[in-house]
Amino acid sequence: MTLLLNRTDLEGLLEPDACLEALRAGFLAPASAVRPLRVRTDLPGSGTATALIPGLVDGVPAYTVKVNAKFPTASPALRGVVCLHDLATGELLALLDSATVTAYRTGLAAALGTHALARAGAGTVAIVGAGAQADLVIRGLRRLRPVRDLLVTDRDPARAEGFAARHGGRPVARPEISAAEIVITATWARDPVLHYRDVAPGAHVTSLGADEPGKAELSADLLRASRVFVDDVALSLEMGALGNAGLAAADAAGTLSEVLDGTTGRATEAEVTVYAPVGLPWQDLALSWLAFRAAPAGTRFDFLA
């Protein structure tokens, strides 16, 4: 029998503190010998199809395969499923709504990276793109450090106002984010929304939008002038911030795993740091396994009947 977990189920099961701990443990776990794959193809029209395989975390007796449809003009823009399989037998243990799993794992992993790389006292945060992933970044970041002032900007002023109202911030015009100590960008942009001139000295920038070829939230001049960290160098070169800006592997200062284990990190108070993840399959497993273990009997379906 396969457990079915929809958005409402997952929002009740995925407690941010437990998710942050599961993600931190995953970043610090030994790397799998199996390389993560992120397969993406264009579809007729505006949509794309993406699959992430396999999600593996040392010590978890399961793996995930995630299949997403991405249609930027639709609502919601991302739909799909995460398939949770038994690692020993391949049994399909659960089907989970991928939009919810993706928002939680992307936003909360970004909160970890932001906290690890931003200056210790930084508490003025700007949001560019007031969607579901930015929502989870703020929820996670507030569990890790005080947020003194929250500035929110979005192409849709009403969405910026709603986000600010929910999180105790204030909607602002784009130029006002230049005063922020931490900037979070979470957009579908294919042209940079942030340049080096837009960022204060010593600021930290987390960019969540560069997860496909051609998507580029941050300009090449910002990336070249900053200390850039990613989640996976090869994937970032293939379809993330490094490759989309024409940078090389040597332009990466390290990975978030290396930051969290103390190997590398921010070098000075004055430098600008950037965390630009693509998103890794094991992150889907970390949170899917957490939800599966926490779920009551729930709705079950027999695909073999």
C-alpha cells in the first residue's frame, strides 16, 4: 500500500525546526557514490518537464524520484509528485505533492545557507520575489537569527503587500533593497534582477531562481565580485548560477556542505557573499522521509490491486 500525502497533509507534518535539522544532517552526511541527476526538457509552449533522481541520504533506507511540471504562467506554477521508494525492494512507500516538498526543502535549505554565510549581526532582510519559496526562507531564517527589518518587493505590488503583512515586513520599491544586509531573490527571471551596484558592502545574497539553463537572477558582475557558494559545483555549471553567467568551477568558493562543516565560509566582514543553489535530489528524500515517518495511517492506495 502506498501512502498519499497532499499539500495539506505535508504542511501539517513538515515542522520547520525538524526540517532544518534533517537538511543540516544531509549536507553533513557522507556524499553518495551515485551522482545526482537533474533531467530537464522543454515542452511545446511555455512549460518544462523536470526529473530529479535519485534522492539518497546516508542512513535513510529509501530513495526518491521527483517529477515536476513547470509552467511559469500557471497557478500554481509547479506541479508534480515525489515518489518515495524502499531502498531494498523498490516498493513505492508514498506519493507526495512535489510543490510542497520543493518549497520546504528549497526555502529551508536556503535559510541554512543564508544564516551560515551572512555576517553574524545582519538582520535587515530584503525579499525579491514574494512567493512560496521566499516564505519558507523567512520562516526558517527567523528560527536561526533575529530579523530586525523585512523589506519586500515583487512585480505584483499586491503580492508584496500580502507577504509583508504575513511576515511583519513592509513593501518597498526596488532601489530600497540596496540598504539590506541580506537579500533573498526567488524569481523566474532570465535577465538579472540584481547587479553589484544594488548590493551593500558586506551583504549576503541568496539566489533561488537559477535552477535551469538560461535562468539568471544575478548579474555576472555581481557573481565575479563576490565570494560565491553553491550546493553542487557540477550542477551549477550545467544549469545553475555559475554556468548561466559564463563562470567556471574555479569561481566557486565552495559548497554549502563545506561551509557547514567549517572547511570554508565568509572570509571578511566587508566582502559580499552569494549562495546560489540548484537544488539536490537528496533534499527531497530528507523531507519526504521525515513526513512519511511522521504520518498517521492516512490515505493509502494499492497500485498493484
